[in-house]
Amino acid sequence: MDRRGFVKSSTAVLCMLPVFPAKGFVPVKIIDKKVPPWLKALIQQNDHGVESLRSLQIEDSGSSEFGGVKDAYDILNPHSTAALVQWGACALFSSSSRFYQSPQLLDNINAAVLYLVRTQHEDGTIDLLSTNFHSTPDTGFLVKRLVMAYTLLEKSGTADMEKVLANLKTFLLRAGKALSVGGIHTPNHRWVVTAALTKLNERWPNPAYTARAEQWLAEKIDIDKDGQYNEKSTFIYSSLTDRLLITIAKGLNKPELLDAVRKNLDMTMYYVHSNGEIVTDASGRQDKAVVGTLENYYYPYRYLALKDQNGAYAAMCEMIEKTAGPKIGGFLDYFLSDTFLWNEIPAAKPLPLNYVRTFPNSGLVRIRRNERDCTLIANNPVWFTFMKGNAVLQGMRFASSFFGKGQFQTEKIVQNGNKWEMTQQLEGPYFQPYPKEQLPDDGDWDKMPRNARPQSEIQILETKVMIMETENGMEVEITTSGTQRVPVALELIFRPGGTFTGISKIENTKDSWLLKSGTGNYKFSNDTITFGPGTGLHKNIALRGALPAMDAPTVYLTGFTPFRHIIRFS
């Protein structure tokens, strides 16, 4: 799929991945006996993706839309169409593919390329129809893969390939003009454009390409002391940036860029949940709090495991193979392009499975004890998660009916001995008459801003959360002080798919439950989270000013201020 999910097929592949440099290219058909079994499996998986995309291609040669590929919403777009070129090139090139040197698939690819040329703007850009138009960065996302596809097609030995290559070159060189001058939106776009220019320059050297790449690189890499990039997008854009920087480092002979990649990969080892998922709670992009595995990191871990002979990176590769193996198929062109990646990775070293790790720049604390782990999150209404194998408490929230602004979140997490503290202080003032000398003549309320009115009867509500480890799990203590008789509700938000015991359903709700007392259990597969004790002094779970309930099974604990309650998870 592309950046906004244009293509939804049964294969787990992504259009947004950066191309891998073509240096050291060895056609698969010549050395097919040396292709490792895992790579042959990815080639066969790719065949399913090719077939899926062909079924979505417009076949009417008399139509202006001929050759375009629809997405799951029946919208023709460049990204789905480019995906057919990319995946199809891998298939034509690979002798173990059932589409190897297929003239029919070549016709499909040529029609797709001609559609791209027809829909390309005069300035060389394409559109991302869900949000960006005349978009240089989205052009870069396509170009970095299509240059790779060009080389695969060229090396495939398919008959009548020249016409396709000529058409594809037209699209790519037009795009190169846009990439040499166009602007960007986000931090990672700089590296998307630079990587695309790098790939173009490898194929068709041009001083304009390298000059523009150097302009973007002069801004330096946006990585912090934790090892995280600016967007903190652990599922999508951090791994993307790793792959882009490797492409640039190799193509422009800048090995120093790999230091940032290593720093991010070192950090990411501590962002792994016990079930192989990645921590996404602190992301600043659209992958915030999504459920994701680490397939997008497989290529950088494998490349640097081999380059550096790094056993820890090798262990990450093995973990990703076990937890997200089929999903690495989106990187097939990387592996077809560089036989260095076919080598056996070094012996694995033990991964960190037992640690407490703080990432202050991301406002995150990670605590893992083998199959049990939790995350503490600042600047987020979801400030605690707890996982035990496949049983997942995917969030904890706390809110009060305090002047419509009682959703708890903390600006920072402070360690105090063996405890972690989060605090929030809220004020609820009332307002006195507007100063007489400032009154407007027409009585317009909007001309009498509140910040100019004297305040009185100021109510204060302070909430403190203390979190500590126990022998078997975690303990969370919530205490409030200040205004009394304020209704409060604590939400325990679990991942859908499990079963509960020890709790009662709240009537007239879809999936809301109350833990009035004692302990509850949440079981998913063979893993169980035990939580409690409970408290249920009321059933008002939709407090004014609180966030809407999540679409997930949620257990509530309720009470009134002054509120003090300790809940344990094991």
C-alpha cells in the first residue's frame, strides 16, 4: 500500500519503501541456484501481489484511464499504478516467479507506465489524492522505487523491453526536474527527496541532482539524544528514514550517515513489546498508538548486521522473521538487488528483555521483564500501557468532571526512588463584572474577553499518579486533592478479542464494564492480565470534558474526589 492505504491486497507489501542502490547487481536468473529459500518464498509471495494489482488495472485501451490501477475505493491513482510497475519488475526479473519474462505482464507494466506519464503534471510531479497535489515528496516516494524497477526490468532479459524502459525513463527524468527544485512538508520528506535524487544520479548522473541533495543534507539529520527522529514515528517514518539514509550513504558515499541509523536501531531494541509489536504511543504522526510489528526495520537491521557483524542486530532480524516474516516481502527489490544481503547473518546476541529505560526526549519510560512489559507516556491522555504476552491493556486514562477540562495528562514523568510520578493541576475560576472603563458601547459579549475580567472562587484540582513495579507486575496509585465531590472515572482500555471475568457490564453500552470491587481478569489466547482491586461508586462514564470512549472493551473504576485508589496489574 502507499502512504495512505491506496492498495489493500492480500500481500503485506508497501509502496512507500525506498529503493536500494543497484551497485553489485547480479541477475537472479544467472545464479538462481544460489538464491536462498527465504528469498524464493518472497518472490512467490510477490506473485500474488502482482495478480491482485493486475485485476485492478483498467484494460480498455480506448479509455483515457487505460493502464491505471484502482485502489480499494475504486480511485485510479499514481501510487497503485506504480506498485504494479515495481512488483511486476521483481516478477519479470526473478526466474522462480511464474511471471518470469512474461510478455503479458510486460504489457501490463507498459500500460501502467504510460498512465503515469499521462497523469504526470508538466512540472514533473504527481498527486497523492488523499491529501497532496503537485507533490514533490510524493513524487520522490515513487521515484526511489521506480529507478529500482527500471534496473530490474533492464536486467530481466524480457523481450521487447526497450519500449517500456524508454517510457519509464521519460517519467523519471521529468520527475527529476521537480525533485531538483521542489519543496517538502515534513522532516522525513527531505530524505525522501534526497534518496530519490541519489537513485536518479546513480542511473543518469546530473549535477543538479547532487547539488539539491547536498542542500537538504546541509540541514543535518534530525536525530535526538534518545536515538529518535523528529517525528517519533516508530512504525512508519523512523524506519523509513533509516532506509533512506542507507540509500543516500551508499549512493553519495557518505558513510557517516549510517551513524544516525545505528543510533536509531539501538534505541528501537528497547521499543519492542514482549509479543513482537513496536511501541507507537509517543509518535507525532498518523501511526500514533497503532498496532504494528517491526517488518519495516528488517532491511536496516539486516544490512548493518552484515556490514558491522553486529550480533544484536542479527537477533533483531531473527525476532522480526518470527513475528512478522511474511511482511518483509515489501522489500523484495532490496534483496534482489544486492547479493550481499543473501549472506548468513552473524551469530545472534541476546536481546534486551529485562530493563528499565527512559527516553526523555520522547516523554517515554519503558519497563520490560521478559514476557511482561509496560510503557509510561507523557503529554498523552493515554499514559500507561501493560502487556503480558498477547494480553494487552492498550491504555489507561483518568478524567474528572472538572469544568469540562478534567482529562488527565502530564507534561513530564519524574522518577522518585523506585516510583514514577505524573502530576496535573487544574484551575476552575469564576469571573467578575467586566471593568467599567473598558465596557463596549454595544454590549457585545465577544468584545469582553475573559482574560480582562477579575477572577474569584477559583477551584483547584490536583491529580498525582504514582507508578511502581511490584514482584509480579505494576502498581498504579491515583490521588486527587482540592475541590471535593467531583466525579472521576478511571478507564482500563483492553485490546479487542479477549474475555473477561470478575467484572459487570454497564447497561446500555456497547462494550463498557465496571469493576466495583475485587479483581478482574482479561484473557487473550493463553495469556491473562489480572487487575484490581476495583471501586465503583457511580456509573457516569461519559464525564463532561472527558475524551469519548475508545472503540475497545473498557473497564471503568469510578469515584469522587478526594479520590485515592491503588490498582495492581499482574
